Amino acid sequence: MDHSWEPSHPLEAVYRARDALQEAVTEQPHMDLTKQDLPSYGRALRATLDNLGDLARLLSEQVDRIDRDRLYRGTLSDHPYEVIDTAVDHLIELRRTLETAARHTESYRSDAEHVHHNTRDEHRPRED
């Protein structure tokens, strides 16, 4: 039963985004790139990477705030501090990797923009 008034869990939104990206991957091979606005792919990829980076940053901040003493009292492992610290480190490194990917995406978009504006193609939609 769908209750649109009930807030969804943020993880559900991440899964929906994942599914939408998979749909794009499935459909992309059927597209004629000569009829596509290639810079738009760069803008969409950049926005997606920025959002993933924001999520990684927020998660690292939240994980870093976990009460390690309380966790230690309730854990069955010997070193929950190290596990939490390592998880935060991984999220921070993921954020750095996404920032690098975003820079590459921006370079792609810039090059695609140059090509888009400096080539003539009868099949490409005209900009008005």
C-alpha cells in the first residue's frame, strides 16, 4: 500500500537513483549520438557525481559522530574504534575520488561543448 504522505527512507531514494542510472545504461546503446546533445551528458554526470559526493560527505560526518564508547560496550568485536575510523576514512577517500571524477566530467563537458558548437550536423536539433 503506497502512502505518499509517509516520508521515505533516504536509502530508498539512493536505490531509485541507482535503478534510474541502470535504465539509462540499458537504453544508451540504442541512442544515435549524432542526434544527442553531448554536453548535456556531462552536466548530468557532473550533477550526479556532486550528489554522490555530498552523500559520502554526510555519511562520513554521521559515522564519525557515532558514540564509540557506547558502541564498544555493545559490540562483539575487539576493535570497534578502528572499524568506525576506517569506515570514515573510506568515505573520505570516496569523496576525493568523486571530486576527481567530477573534474574529469567537467573537462569532458567542456570539450563536448566545444565540439557541439563547432560542428554542423543536419541531424542535430537546432538551437534557437
